[in-house]
Amino acid sequence: MSTPRKDDVSGVDTTGHEWDGIEELNNPLPRWWLWTFLACIVWSIGYWVVMPAWPLVADHTRGMLGYSQRAVVADSLAKAKASQSGYAKRLAALPAGENPADPDLQSFALGGGRSAYAVNCSQCHGSGAAGAKGYPNLNDDDWLWGGKLADIEQTLRVGIRSTHPDTRLNDMPAFGRDGLLTLPQIADVADYVLSLSHSGAVSPQAARGQTLFAENCTACHGETGRGNRELGAPNLADGLWLYGGDRASVIASISESRRGVMPTWEGRLDDVTIRQLAIYVHSLGGGE
Ligand code: HEC
Ligand code: HEC
């Protein structure tokens, strides 16, 4: 650092900063720059006063305008809802089980159903509704409780083995755990169940199982094992399995009974959303 002095060439004061013989001149800031700088400071003070600005321990200063982006979003959501309320009313007024004839109303239902599905149903039934072990595929036409629009809406309203007073309910006995059949009997009846979806000769075990099946299983699964939708009893002859079609899984199903639970949506989702969901699920390919 050298002592400040006047620069010989320009006649301007130096600041006294010097690097390798190069000295810094003490030129004033350009006026336009200075005024812009000051204007920014004044602007920022005004901004703190009118707009939300400073974080406090548990809150923030609100500003005189009380502006909030949350309020803006809530407002535009309310506007969107209001603009849809005509559709919502018409959808709610449709008799249960009737698909909307108007294509606009149909696409309102499908769009709402698709997004409500992603939020509420994909955890169990998968994002593409293809299901998983214990959670039925909603794309195929293998229905436990029925694939008509009205059936699907009813399933959504009351749930299956749910807390709803009118829930869809049917509990297969746990034939092994409750000692209704012995282990060899369960193995035989499992062989018979497997033979329903496999072509070829019926083994002696399966033949023994057939008698046991007639005595213990037909009340729900039907004479030919094709299931009963009134009772939510799956078709055992179609080669599609909710809990697995290998011998061990079938034995476990008979022995333990599965009793899958589907929550009730009445009260958790509004009527229009439930209807949108039913129409969406019905449209997935397996609807009847
Ligand atoms: C907690 C997991 C779970 C959630 C969440 C869930 N489900 Fe289910 N759902 C199940 C189970 C388990 C079954 C099969 C119950 C049984 O064994 O009968 C089922 C059955 C169904 C059925 C009947 C299928 C048939 O073959 O008859 C439909 C339709 C259905 N779910 C649609 C939905 C929709 C739509 C949603 C979202 C609103 C949803 N589920 C959310 C678990 C769930
Ligand atoms: C009271 C009615 C009832 C009776 C009796 C009954 N079942 Fe079931 N069964 C059901 C229901 C309902 C389900 C679906 C369970 C679920 O989703 O949790 C089921 C499921 C099954 C499954 C699993 C199917 C799959 O897709 O994974 C098998 C296997 C089965 N039953 C075999 C039998 C056999 C064998 C008997 C007789 C020994 C029998 N059931 C008796 C109602 C019954």
C-alpha cells in the first residue's frame, strides 16, 4: 500500500491501493449507477412494508397487502371446481350403473377417476391397475364381486371385509387352521382345484379331492369351481389366481383362508369422485 496521491497522467486521486506498480484511481461511481443503487434500497424497504418478507421464529411478516400464493392457489382451485360443478351435478344425477352418454361428461368422469385412482388406489392395485398378489387386477374380466358399472360402484362404496355396515363380506373357512380338513385332505382337494385349470388326466389324489370339494367348497365356489360373484368367491377354473396358482399357494389359501380387505370409500371420497372412479375402473378393459 502506498500513500494516496494524485495520478500524474489523469490528475485523479489514487486510493493508495497498488499491485505490482499498478495503482487504483479514486474515480466516483457513475451517477446513473449510484441512483439505481439507491432506488433499489428504497424499493426494497417499500417491498418489506407491503409484501410478506421477513421470517420470524414461528411465522413471517405479512405485509400490508397480506398477499399469499396459497390464497391464490386456493382461489383458482375454487374457480376450477365451480366451473366443473355443472358436470359434477349431472354425473351425480345419473342413475347408478349408467355410463354417461355425453362424451364431455364421460371425459370429465374418466379424467377425475384417473387422478383419484393414482392418489387412492394405486398403492394396492398398482399404477396400471394390474394388481399384485392378493390385490386383484382391475384390467381383466376376472371379477370377484362383479364387473358391471353398478357392481364396481357398490364395491367402492362399501368396501370388502371393511368397516362399512353393509360391506361386501364372505369369509372362507380356514380349513387347515380350524381343523376342518386334515393336511392330506387339503393336499387332495388342492390337487383337484389345480386340475380344474389344467388339462390332462385326473390323478387319484385329485379324484379323492373332488369328493371333498363337493362337500366343502361348492357352496361358495360352485359345482364346477367357477366361482360365485354374489359371494365374492373366485373362479378356480380359469387359471387366474389372486394368491398364486402353484401347489403351495393353493394349499395355503385352503389351509389359512386369505380374507383380503378393501377399504370402504364412502365418507372418505365424495359421491362424485366415487362415481368417477367406478367409471374409470369400468373403462379399463374388463368392465361388463
Ligand atoms: C389397502 C389396499 C387397497 C386399496 C387402497 C384399494 N383396494 Fe381395491 N381391493 C383390495 C383388495 C385386497 C381387494 C380384493 C378383496 C377380496 O379378496 O375380495 C380389492 C378389490 C377391489 C375391487 C373388486 C374387484 C373384483 O374383482 O370384484 C375393485 C373394483 C377395487 N378393489 C377397486 C379399487 C379402487 C377404485 C380403489 C381406490 C379408490 C381401491 N380399490 C383401493 C385392496 C385395496
Ligand atoms: C364360505 C365361502 C367359501 C367356501 C366354503 C370356500 N371358499 Fe374358497 N374362497 C372364498 C372366497 C370369498 C375367496 C376369496 C378370498 C379373498 O379374496 O380373500 C376364496 C378363495 C379361495 C382360493 C384362492 C383363489 C385365488 O385366486 O388365489 C382358493 C384356492 C380356494 N378359495 C379354494 C377353496 C376350497 C378348495 C374350498 C373347499 C375346501 C373353499 N375354497 C371353500 C369363499 C369360500
